[in-house]
Amino acid sequence: MSGFIDKSKQKSLIRRAISWVVFLAFTAAGLFVVIAPTPYLVEQPGPVYNLLSDINGIEMIDIPSQKTYPVEGVLDMLTVTMRGNSARGASWLEVGWAKLDPSKSIVNITDIYPEGWDEVKLGEQADQMMLDSQANAKSAALNLLGIPFESQIKVTVVEKKGPAGALLKAGDTLLRVQGEKATGLAQVRRLVAESKGLKPVTLEIVRGGKNLTVDVLPKLIEDEWRMGIYVQSVPTLPFPIYVRVGNVGGPSAGQMLALAIYDKLTPGSLTGGQKIAGTGTVSPDGQIGPIGGVKQKMYGAKGAGIKWFLAPSANCEQVVGNIPDGIRVVKVSNLQDSLAAVRAIASNKNANQLPTCNNVKKD
């Protein structure tokens, strides 16, 4: 009969409508959690590389013109990877899981990517840092072996649109800066900052065997006076040392690279067959400096079956309270400390008495 509605059908339609609304709401919420970006990145353990081994069938440390010695065991280089990027942070699901996973850390995007930075710029910086790290590791290893060599300050990067873009070239050898003998990047930055852009910075260089003098007027870029160049100390080695680490950037492999080079150039096995990992920058004179992501690297070592981990003493605050079960962390300040630690671990003599970070208080 027209004008009447079956109440049972009406209730059924309402229930179905409510069910669909609830389903769509949960689906939308689920998609938001999985897909929607956050203002955060998630740091997590990355690939682990044994520097005494090979990568894609090629030795990671190759010294073809010198007598090298058989190596065994493991000297692991550790890495950190990031979920999210400068344009799109990690998802809420990834951030949520990171809160429950002790091997991961949550950081603000702006902590990794300053204003105006992106993947390309950060990648270029990381690649340059790796080249510096390799040069320093080679120098440190040769110094440890007592093999003499000379170093030159080289211009390695020139920004085409920067103040020095039309004046300097990558490969130029830097002799003097404002009349001072060139010593490295820190000196260049200091003298450029002192100019405050009020007067040119005078550089004496060698290019193609010819001595040249150029004047570069710094510009204020991202609140710093800059010439748009990058320089590094490049050792003139008495023999070539090739380092192949794949697509890995940053400075933190220095300590382990130096140990691997030293191991290959000295008789006997430095590790005694033990598995050892570590991290830390290294200077040409063997000083070991702090790095970022030490917690992720310790967990990366654990995942690779490593028991012993060499950590820079300057990273002890980040180490304490974050050591994974089964990992023993040894505190080192210089390459001599590292050698002593590796030898103690290899011989199993007094290894348990090696210095640790446990005497450093964590706030």
C-alpha cells in the first residue's frame, strides 16, 4: 500500500549505512596512519660492510703495488638509513613503530635538512665527507706505520654560482690564504669569516704547474660568509690505496678504514679471526672523533652478529643506556687505543679490562 515504509527494511538500510560509514572511517584512518607524512624522520640501522672483504667481487681495500698480507675475521663499517626525506617525513605508522623499537630514533626533519637543503645537497655533502674520511684514514694508517708522505690542500668543490665560481677550479692546490700557509678547511672558514665580505680574500694557488693569485669577495650565504668552495688535505701517497665502499657517504668510517688499511699492510691477522665493528671519524694524526647515529650503529652491529664495538670516547653519553644486549663497547680516543683494543680482543688477553663508557654519567 503506497505511503507506508517497511520499518524492518528501514532499520536494515540504516544499519548498512552506519556500517559503511564506520568502515570508511576506519579505512580513512588506516590510510592516514600508513600514508600521511609527519614532520619527523626515523633513523634506523643500515647495511653493514666488512672492510676486510669485497663488494660486488672487488676488494673494499685494495693496495695493488705493495706487499699485503692475508686477513681474517671482521672489521665492520656501520651505516644508518633514514625513513622519510626533506619533502615528506616518515609516516605516522613508522613513527609509532619507532617509539616501540629501541634500535630506532625519531628526529625532526629540520634537524637533518636545514632550510634550503634537500637530498641532492645533503648527498653531495655526505659524498665529500666520505672522500675526506678516506684521505684521513689513509694518512692515519701510514702515520701509524711510520711511512712518510706529504699532503697538499686541494680545492675539491667549486660552486659554479658562488663567489669563486669563475676564479677557482676543482683540483687547484691551495698554497696560502691571506698570506698564511694553507692548512685546511677550518683555516679557510676562519679567514673568510674575518673578512666579513668587506674585502676580498687573497688565495695563492697552483694550477697546471703555474702559480696564480686570485682575490675572492665572500658573500653572506645562510648567515655565513662563504666563497663557495670546499677544500681538503689530500695526502700525496707513496703508493695508491683504493677504497671502495659502494654508495655510502659521511665521515664516520674513518677509524675502521684506517684499521683495515693497517691490517692489510702488516703481517699476521690483526683481528685474530674475531668479529669487531666500530665507528668514528679519524684525523691524519690518528685522533678519533664523535659521530651521529651511534645507537643505530650499535644495533646494526648486533644484527650482524658482532660482540665487540669500538666507540669514540666523545660519544659515551649517547652510548650509555643504549647498548644492545650481547654487545661490549670499548671506548677509544685515538688509533693507538683502537689498535691496543683490537689486539687484546684478538689474543683474548685482558679484553674484559678494556676501557668502556660505563664511567660516564648520562643525564
